[in-house]
Amino acid sequence: MRILFAALALLIGLGAQAHETLRLDAPKPDLAPTPPMGWNSWNKFACNVSEQLIREQADAMAGSGMRDAGYRYIVIDDCWQKSRDADGNIQADPERFPGGIKALADYVHARGLKFGLYSDAGVLTCGGRPGSAGYEFQDARQYARWGVDYLKYDWCATGPRNAEAAYTIMAKALRQSGRDIVLSICEWGTSKPGTWAHPVGHLWRTTGDIRDAWAGPKDWSHGLVDIIDMQADLWKESAPNGWNDPDMLEVGNGGMTTTEYESHFSIWAMLAAPLIAGNDMAKMDAATKRILTNAAVIAVDQDPLGRQARRIWREGSLEIWVRPLQGGDRAVVLFNRGDKPAEMRVSWDQLEWAAHMKADATDLWSGKKTARVAGQIGGTVASHGVLMLRLSPSGL
């Protein structure tokens, strides 16, 4: 009971800072010029994390082609932590992580990868483990000593805390830690972080949790198309080193079809979303690997211009998404949410191109190339599927 009262008192004290303006003494380091790519343990394993699991996933990322495709971060989500020692230092669960976090980070780094951890701005994490409220600077120093490169910072058990103030404190702590650490803000979009988080974090959640389903809510989670709708109109808030984050990928976890997973990956690339895989990479089937390592789609996501796509047309279950790319190219997705195949086309007028202009088109899933197209382009789009094109102007 005393622990509960102490936690409540801490939250009340932190709540008094709700409208405090905290000055960041150091600028945000440029650690995410393109959306981060990596893997996170939560979607597949939830709290069932261990040292052995993380080693297996690091080996799989390094050896499966994922690292070569651009994936770099291995991030342990909730439930790695157990307690604090007598000096208040956060401690890993000794049964699940007997070798300690520093040795595990070294193992990940030795495979040419980067290492990430999870914490929470509250007194407890979402899984009931110790949070970082009141320990931000101490935890940041510990992460730096361990070799952490990425922090996912959640929003459970935060009481009356103000999100901007809470995340600014952790950003300041990370910048004083002596190590460059990506800050992933995970307060589910509630406080509209795109309006305040650019000086603070490198990415911020725009939605509640994703679930491995095409549509519909369940508890606090949402299906794929629901998540897409939540982020569709936030395109102005995304930019290099500060990305809208519609949550992690469910590709390969079994709740959707291969066609739906292709749509998932395509739209995430159009949204300039972080590509954080959430499957078991050590048991990845060929279809999952094909989707997650599609170089042409990843190139759209990683385009250095860094502009999120806009949904420019919608009629019933059919949509057109367009993303401008560096050098004048356009990425286009014709998206069919419906239950039947549909004929779809995008016109040059919708792209704000002259009707007589020619463009070379590449289908980013089939690889088919069509030279010097003019006026419009399209085709048959499968139910719950996409036609994803890269259009490159080729003259008059």
C-alpha cells in the first residue's frame, strides 16, 4: 500500500509540471533522416521476451536479408525490466536476461545492428513493470552505459502528466546521456504530438495500437484500415527526422492474407512510416520475406524528400494515394478496400501533370515496366489489394 501511495504522490508532483515549458539545451540529433527500420518484440511475443529470443532475432535479421534490405534496430518492448536496485538503477529481469542488457546490446551491435529498449513516462509500464517517471535522467544514463540506440517511450500509468512536458524531460535526459539515442514517442496520438513533438522526438505514434486484422476495433487496438484512416490527414506533420508513426508492422503474423499484407506494407511506405517489423524473423516464410524486403517499396518509404502521401481521391471502397519523391517521381497506390476486384486508374490531371507528358511506370510488386505512358494508368486491383506504381517523368 505504501508503494501505491508513493506512486500516486509522484504522479501528483509530476502533474504540477503539466504546463511547464522545458528548454531543450541541445538540438535534436539528426538520427532519423529517413524513417527508422527495424524489429520490435511486442506484436508477436508481447511480454514473452528473453535474452535467447533477442539473440535469435538479431541473428535472423543479420542472416535473412533483412539487414541488407535496410532494417537495423532490434528493439525489446515491455517486460524486460524487473525492479530498481538500492540506488534506483533500473534492472533487467535476471531470469529472462541472465547475461544483462549490456552484453545483449554488444551481441546485437556485433551483427552490424542497433539496439533498442522500451520504457514508459508513467510510474509503471503498460505491463506493470517500473516506469521512468521521476527517474528520467538516471535511466537515460543507464541506457547510454548499456549501449542503447533507440528508446520506445510509452504512456501508461501517467496520471495527470502533460505529454509534451513528460516527453521533453526524457528528450533532455537522453541528450545529456552522452550517447545518441532515437526517441520514439508512444502516447497514441492523443495529445496531437505532430503539433509539438518535432523538437522533442524522432517519431511519434499517431494512433492507438494496431492489431493483426483488416478492420475493426478490439479493446484498445484497431484494424489495418482503421489505422490508415487515423493518419491519412496528418501528412503536413511529417518530415525528415520527425515522422508520423502509425504503429508497427503485422506482416507475417497470420491474421491477414498475403494480399492484405502487401497493402499494409505499401501504405506504410506511402505514409513515410517507420518500418518496424513485428513478426518472428527466425521463422519467416517466403511470402513474408518477399514483402518485408521488397527493395522498390522500401525505396519509396526511405525517399529522402521525406513527404508523406496524400489520399487524393476516394469513392466508396476505392482510393488513390500519391506521394511526391525526390527528383520529380511520383509513387501512386490504387487501393481497393472492397470485397471484389475493381478496375482503377489515376489520371495525369490528378497528379498535376500535363496530359501530354510521358512517364515511365514500374509496378512495384510485379516489377513490370511500361515506358512512356501518357494521360493515365491503372489496371485491375484485387479485393483488399493495391496497385503500387512508381512514375518517372520521361519527357513530352
